[in-house]
Amino acid sequence: MKKLTTKLLSLFLFITAISFIGCKKVLPTNIDLGNTENSITAYPFDWDNPSINYMPTPSGTTILVPWANGSVRGFSDDILYDFKKNDGWELVYNVFNTSTLQANPYFVLYNKYRGLLRIYIYVTTNGFTTSSYLTSGLRLGPNTINSYMLNYIDQDIVDLSVKKTDVTKVEPTQLASNVWYASQYEIAYDPNVASANYQDIGLNWSLKWTNVSTINLGGGLVGSIKGTIASPTSQFNLGGNLITGALNATGLTVFNNNKGTGPDQADNNGLGLPAFVFKGIRDGLNAGLSGLSTVKNLMNVIFGGNSSNSQEVNLTVNANINLVGSQTSSGAFIPDPGLLLGIPGVSNSQTASGYVPAYNQNMGVFYILGKPRVTVTYTQQDPAPNWDGPTNRYYLNNFAIESSSFQFLINPILSNIANVQVINQEVLLPELIADPYNHFYAYTPSIETVGSKKFYNGYTIDGSKIELGVNHAVVRVTLKVTPNNGAPESKIVKTFWADLTQ
């Protein structure tokens, strides 16, 4: 009996030991664990080597790289060949490796010349309908430093008083297994990140799908989403208005593929935009892509920077968006709160738990410190030409940017790898409100169509006296980034709300 008890005890201890070992988290043996037991660095991946056609995977499994011939893709062709190291792309994360293949594996690239973060994911999950749309969410969490890193993503005019923490994108693609998808986000430079740690700030990324039967961008109902929509919320509101929503694009393809009727091919366009909005955006993109000196009809856009495609852009423009229909299917590949991605450049990024960034410099190209201030001076002109009201109400309104009201914060990592120049600063006035006679003469300025709004562009406006307190101003700045290595230069256009003073 004693021997039987001893044997049973030994068997119990053996089973317990095996169970304990089986319950431990086993890491792939060929992944560098970094500085601590819980830190996992990106698996080596020479992604832009032309001789490499497959992702790192275990023996017996093959997955083509996203840009390989034969690879099935669910993202825009505009970014297909924009991934070269020489053009500024750096590997931040990579969970592909030769030991294990996790569900829905991903890798992340960042462009240091343009401030673009791009997440590639290969979907392996099954069980969703092929008529669904991809929705990706990016949010700051934790965010004890109140960072403004996400302020460029869904705003065509940046409000410096707002620090955005969430953005959700509805991507114009149907979902299926064994397909590559990619989501791109522009990061604003925040110098406070360098002194923070990973317990203070992090990025969470989620990936879901849902179904929307109808969309309205202000020009009429269309049956499907054909342009990427961004909303400053953790999830979009199906059947409700996205009043602050924005239309995103990474090139001209979505506009060229959705031409409508009429002389400008803008009427009844496939995006569902009003004709004047569609035409304004397309004309602005064509003008900006034709050279590095002209910007019109656009407030938030990056031109160029890709040696494989001169048509590369990253565009955000305001739109009146209404999603209509019933939520017939929904689910998540990566549910909330999402993947926690350590932010490059924080003080202890390399000792964080989980995956740590392989590229470890602050992200973003620039931001501004201080709200721009625009002063207006009035010069009364008599008599008013072609004026049917009192002659003493005709003015020249002259505008000037107070250069001391704000300063540019350029990411210092660019100082050794590129030449960053501020090549233009402009004053624009939206939705002017005049005196009861409501007269403005756009002799000197031009009028721009920016999304669904009209803007006066110029330093002198003829007509009624501009009333402070009811009228507003914005300052549009243009920077040129010229890499030292000979890579194509980029033009970065950003617009900020300004104070209008006398």
C-alpha cells in the first residue's frame, strides 16, 4: 500500500510539472528577447530586398510579401510600391518569424521623412462575410502626457487646443482570409515623447469589420464606400452623422476610378461627393503633384517622397458624411483595446513588456508651438466702385501673419538626414461675414474650394470691413523635406486655426 501511495504521489507530481510547463508562455527560440525577459524585438526582415518574395514563416508555410506578384491585397495601389528604405521607411515591428505563425500576423513600417506610420496585416481569421468593410482604430493609451501625436490624422484644419486620442478609419475594401491589408496614419511630432516612458504613453491598434449599405458624402447617396473615411472617435456611428468626419486618400487612384459625368467628370461621381468638392480636390492634387510650389484647394496633404511613384500623396479633407443602413454583420480580428504598440523614442522603449520598437527615434516631422495670430488693418477707399450702398463702407483689408506668435518644432532627428525648409506661409479666411450690405470683392485674393467650404486666399481683400470676433483665419504652411541621400523630396502642407486680431 505504501509503494502504491508513493507511485501515485510521483505520478501526481509528474503530471503537475508537465501541466506547469505546458501553461508557461513559450517564446520562439530564434527571436531576440532584447534587454529583459519580457521584451521581444522585431524579427529580422529585409523587406525591400528585391530577392525576398516571402515573409519569414515556419517551414511548410509560405506567405508572399504584400507587394509581390501574385500577392492578394486589400489596400490601394497608390502605396503598393512605396516601402523603400532609401525613401525613409524603417521597420518598427514584425511578428512574422520562422518558428511560429500567429493569427493575423502583422508588421509595421514608419517613414521618417514624411511622418507616416503604416501597419500591414495578413488576415488568417475566417467566419466573416465578404461584403464587409474593414475598420481600423488607432488610439493613445495610456496618455498621461496629453500628447497631440494624432492631431494630423482626421483634421484638415488643425485645432491646437484639441489633443486627439482616438481615430477610426473605414477602409474601402472587402474582407477575406489570406489577404494583405494596410492602414496608414500621419504622426505629428511631439517633443514631450522623448522624456516620457512606456508607462506614460502607448499606441493601441484595433482591426474590425462591419457592413454599411449606403453612404452620403453630401452629394447624394451611393451604394458602397469607395474612399477611406476617418472619424475622431473610438468607433464610427452607423446610421448617424459623422459631422467632423474626413475623407482620406493616398493618391489619385480613388478619384480617377470614380469619375462622373459632365465636362469636369465630377457630376454624379462614384464617391458621392458634391461635384464642386470632387473637382476641387482633384484639381488641387494634380496641381500639387505637378511641382513643389503650388498648393490650392487643400489644407492637409503630403506630396511625393516615393521613388517608385511620383503620384504619392497623403490627403485629409473635410466632408459631410452620413452612413446609412443596418449593421448586418460585425466583428473583430483585433478587438478593443487592441494591440499595444510601444512608441518609438520613449525613454525606456527597449525594456517594455511585449514587442519593442526596432526603430527607436521620435516620430513625426514637425508641429508648431503657439497659436498663429493674424492681424488685419483697414484702409478706407472712397468711392466704392460698382457699389450700391454707402460709399464710406468700402475698405482694403490687409492681413499679416505675426511671426512671433508661433514657432516651428522640427524633429531634431531630421537635422542629420535631411534639409527641412518652410517654403510658404499663407493666410486664408473661411466663410466671411460682412456688414448688412454683405459685399466682398475678391479682386486681389483667389477663392479656394476646400472640401465643402470656400476660403479667401490672399493678404488683401476688397470690400466690406472684416469684423473681428465673427470672422476667423487660418494659416497654411508648406514645408519641403529634402533627404540627404538623394531620395525624392516631399512637400508637407498643414493648416492651423489662427486668432484674427487688429
